[in-house]
Amino acid sequence: MERLVFRSSSTQAKVIGTMVSISGALVVLFYKGPTIFSFASSVSVKWPLGSSQSNWLIGGLLLFAENFLFSIGYIVQAQVMKIYPAEFNVVFLCNLFGTIVSVPVCLIAEPNLSSWILRPRIAVAAVIYSEFISSIISVVMTWCLHLKGPVYVAIFKPLAIAIAAIMSALFLGDALHLGSVIGAVVISLGFYAVIWGKAIEDVILVNDDQSPLLQSCKVENM
């Protein structure tokens, strides 16, 4: 689905930019460094589950599997959009079958039905808001997959890590560390390199598509 001509500057920019973006995301995750600034916040975040060192390996493997399957899903969805270019219908069907698959898994993980009752009003509002925003995001991502392909969509993932680090410092009162700033800069450079490579590639594709038309026009004029 992607043109890989390693002598081409566009391919080199996409490959190097992807590696740089992933490296920047790893810097954000694994290197903190000194605190640059911290906003005092009145928001008190209480996590329902405590972190356990023994679960890090399982959690890391599950996150790896999730992102691996998401990458495959982007590729499959991009192929589906070529055959059936209807973003809203595709998103609806994906959410429908995702719900069907999730229900038995959720009931096995938590068989107590009373645990699924949303009693506080803020919980109901949070679920509705979350699903509304996620539906809009899914439609936009599917539309981007249709237009630009899976690489263009996937390259935003590392950038989201840097944005999350900055937003948590602004709204949740978390300290902004030097590692987050360095990682954000590195991610931005890699992101720009990939987008630049994709833009150059699109220009080349447009010129290749137009060149036969120009040649045919010249032949007709002669």
C-alpha cells in the first residue's frame, strides 16, 4: 500500500521519520529528567486500581498486542474503504460488532451485573460524552484512511503521547519534565518528516498520472 523506493527522498523521510517519532515516544515514556514547571491543581485524581510492579510485563504485552492489532486493523480498514467508501456505515458496523464481541468478554470478567449499573449522574454523562467523542474520532480516522492510507493515520499516535503529557500538566496538575519536552520535540520532527515524505510522494503520483495525458495531448496536436 506504500511505495518504498529506498533511493527516493520521500521513502527515506517516511522511514527515518517513523523511527524518530517512535524514539521520541520512548523518551517521553522512559525518561523524566528534572521538572521544568508544575501547575498547582485542585483536581484530585484517585486511581481505582493500584499499580503493581508484577503486572507491568503482562500490561506491556497486552499493550503491544493492542497496538499490533490496531495496525492490522488500519490496513484492513483502508482496504475496506477502497471497496466500500462509506465512512459512517463502516464505523457503525465496526462499533456494532465490537460491542457484540465485548459483551461476553465483559460478563466473563465481571459476572456481577450490579457492577455495570451507572448510578452517579457524572458517570452516565462521562460514558455518553466518551462514546460521542470516540465516534467522531473513528469517523475522522476512517475518512483519513480512505484519503491518505494507514501510515498517515498511524503517525499521529506518537504525537498523541506528547500531547497527553502536556495536557496532563496543564489540567491535572502533573509536573512537566524535561524528558517530555525533549520527546515532544523529537516526535514533532519525526512527524514532520513523515508528512513531508507523504506530500512529496503525492506530488510525484500526481505528476505520473498527468504525464500520459500530456503526452496524448501532444500526439493529438501533432
